[in-house]
Amino acid sequence: MSVSANTPALSLQAASVSFAAPGQPGGRYTAVADVSLTVGAGEFVSVVGPTGCGKSTLLNLAAGLLAPSSGTVSVFGQPLVGINRRAGYMFQADSLMPWRTALGNVMAGLEFHGTAPAQAREQADDWLRRVGLGAFGDRYPHQMSGGMRKRASLAQTLVLDPDIILMDEPFSALDIQTRQLMENEVLTLWSEKKKAVLFITHDLDEAIAMSDRVVVMSAGPASRPIGEFSIDLDRPRDVAEVRTTPRFIALHKAIWAVLRDEVLKGYTQQLQKA
Amino acid sequence: MWQALRPSPGNLRIWQAGLLLAIVGLWHVLTVPGMVPPLIFENDQQAAFFFGEPVKVAQRISRWFVQDGDIYGHLGITLLETGLAFVIGSASGLAVGLWLALKPMASALLEPYIKAMNSMPRIILAPIFSVWFGLGVGSKVALGVTLVFFIVFFNVYQGVKEVSPVILANARMLGASPRQLLRHVYLPSATSWVFSSLHTSVGLAFVGAVVGEYLGSASGVGYLIHQAEGVFDINTVMAGIVVLTAFALVLDASVGKIERHLMTWQPPGGASDKL
């Protein structure tokens, strides 16, 4: 399954993140505590958990946008310092530059890396076609639908051919049909290149349908992984069809049993805060 | 009949022109000596003395531009001052705004001074600038720059502060260096704020030039107005005001044209319109 499974693509060892937070006991808020998590090269790992469990914090750690308060993050065996140059990050919110066209946005990363403009344009064009936006290269983000913007974001991330792809609930804002289409497309693209993927979602169905492994996080604060499930469904999968197979349902039941308590815990905590 | 004539998007321009004609017409009727009996004034010369007469104002303008042709020098000076003040003020506002927004410590240090300089009625600096830079173009440009600078500065500062953190993080993940972030994220993001301020600042550059001329100079439209006022030539004062207004409108329109050209990426309706 994996390309070279000796050193994991991404490895978090006992990583904790806490922020200064006046008003909290001790003046600090611990988002994630003592997280150990590895993603093998070519492996698709999903992290699920209740709202506010620090899933995005985890991803920012892996991206190098955030440094761990304690513990280590290493990328292909090397300790991570600064931005993770081998990772591409697909954000939950709109992240396209509104002053660039779809093509300009996809080209941006190549431009930053000093690729010749003509070559960058060619590669960007190619990726736009692969995500189905071939005819929309000259559109500005405000002229595109939410789904089209996500496709452009996907192309923007993948055109740099990163070894690790980090995705933060990338499709949560899309309607269910568009979402399943995008999920299938991501799986197709992934199966061609077999990159390491760390996929964050709150949707258990999505996590099971797409991943090799699902990690369940506890409710925050100080959340940590409390369960890990290997997803042994056959590939290639169709995210809509796989949901009706008995194995999927059995896995869903097993993971949900762990997740449910945490969701309830997270929910009560939110109610208390409000 | 009224249904066809009432103001609608189709005949808006005609109505606007009509309104102008009506105002000028009323002005004419009320000021020309002897046309209507004096309502407020003691004799029928006084209305013309205080308010001028549209026909004489028009004659004055036409003498300036056609018969005598002696306004071009003055107008050129005023526009030169406006242009210089606008360019220098905007460029320095943009540069300082970017710099301070990206250097939190420097901006914290300078904050009270910037606030103080902004709240100060800066027109009052005109006499000082006259002493520093003389009665020529320099003092007017300096006054205009102080007016324009703060408008652009605050807008850029705000614009950079409000760059979406997600877009910023995304650009960093795509490999942008600090210099590339400045060029490809901060600057374009700030330009939308700059443009929303340019309409105000081109007007203020004009104000700086004309007020500077009015307070002390030997050329410029402000100087013409000041001279005319000295001999109670109200028609020339009015003519100067009309000429200035026309040119302010032209300047504003050209800023709008540049803006539309550069800001095609913005959704119509202009999301940012703050000052």
C-alpha cells in the first residue's frame, strides 16, 4: 500500500499545544495534549472528533504554522522547523486570493517557488482541467460557486505536488451532492499519486469512506487520540456506494461507540460556555 | 403624460441637467438688477453685489478660457500642486501604512503621535509651510500632502490589519517568502482600501492646493479668487469656484476610471467602503 513505509511521512510525538488565555484556570488553554500520531507515506488518515477538539490545531502543527508547546513534529524523519515545505494545506475557509483569477491562484505556489511563468501557466492549466475548471481559468473567486472555489483550492494545493496533503474539513461547506463528487475526485487523484493525507473532518461517514485509518479525538480541552481504527474496505471506493456495505456499517458502529460519548461531552461543554 | 416624464433611470440625466438649469435660472432671476423687485435688500443692486450674476460669471469664465486665455497658467499651477500632493501623499501613506502595519512594536510606539497629528486641524499648518517652503508651489504641495497622507495611511493600515489570516496562512503554505507575501498578499489586499480612500484624498489634495494659494501666493486659481475677493468682484470669485468644482469632478472621475480598471477582481457593490 505505501510507497516506502520505513519512515513515516508525518509523525507527531507527545505533542501538546497550549495558548495563553486570560480567564482560563492557570491562564492557559490547552488545545491538544500529548498527541502521538503518525501518517505513513501514501497513507490516508482521517481524524474525527467533536467540535472544538483541536482538530485544526493538529493540522496547523503538521503544517508548521504552529509550533508545539512540548513534544516533537517530524516530517520524513526530520524535525520540523518553520513551515512544512513538503506539505500542501487545504483550508476549511475560503483561502483563494480574491485578487487573482482561478488560474492565477493555481499558479501562485509555482510563482512563489520561482517556476518560469510559461511553465507555471501550463501546469496550472493542466490542473484546472483535472479538477474540472478548464473553462473557468479567468474567473475571479467571487464569480465562482463554493464548489468551484474548493476545486480551485484543490488544484492550487496539488499543483505543487506535495508529499503530504493536509485537509481541514475541506468540503464541510458544500452541499451533499457536490461533496460526494469532490470526495470521489480526491480519492481518484490520491490513488494516482499515493501521497500521505491527513484529513480532518467531523463527519464520520466521510472519514470511513475515504481513509485507510480513522483516529478519534477526545473532546477538548486537552484533547488527545482515544481510538484508532483500520479501515479495511476495498479500494477503489465510491463514497456513496461504500456506505451501504455491511463492513462499512460495522465499522461505523464500532467507531461511533467511541465517538458518541465524546460528542456528548463536547456538546455539554459548549452549552456550559454559552 | 406625467407617467412618461417623471424621474426614472432612463431620463435621469435629463432631470439632473434640468435641475441645474432651474438653479441657475433662479439665481439669474433673483440677482439681475431690476428683474424682480428687491425682496430682502434695500435696492436692486445689492443682490448682484452679494451673489454675483450667472451671465457675468459665464462671461468671466469665457474670458479666462477663450478671449484672454490667461487662466491656463494659474490652472496649471493649481493642478500641478494637486497632482504632486496627491502622488506624494498617497505613496508615502501607502509606504508608511504598510510598514507600520507589519511592525506592531513601531506602530504601538507611534500610535499616540499619529492620533494627535490626525486630530490636529492640519490646515493650520499652512502659515508654517509658507515660512518653510516659501510662497511658491512647495508650500501648497506640503499642505496637500499632510491632508492626503493620513487618509491613505489609515486606510492602508486598516487594510493590512484585516488581511484574512486564512489567505495569509495559505500563501505561506504555498511557499511565499516575506517579500512575496508583501507583494502578492498585503499589497493587493491594501489596494482596495487605498482606492476607497483615493476619492477623498484627491479632493483633499485640491483643498490643500487652493487653500494654500488663497493664504499666500502669486499664482493659481486660489490666488485669482483671493485677488477678486479683495476688490469685491464676486462674479470672479464665483467663476473661480465653478472652474475648481469642474476640475475636481474631472479628477474624481479619472480616479474612478483607474479604480474600475484595477479592481476588476472585486465583487460589484464595493465591499470595502470605510474611512
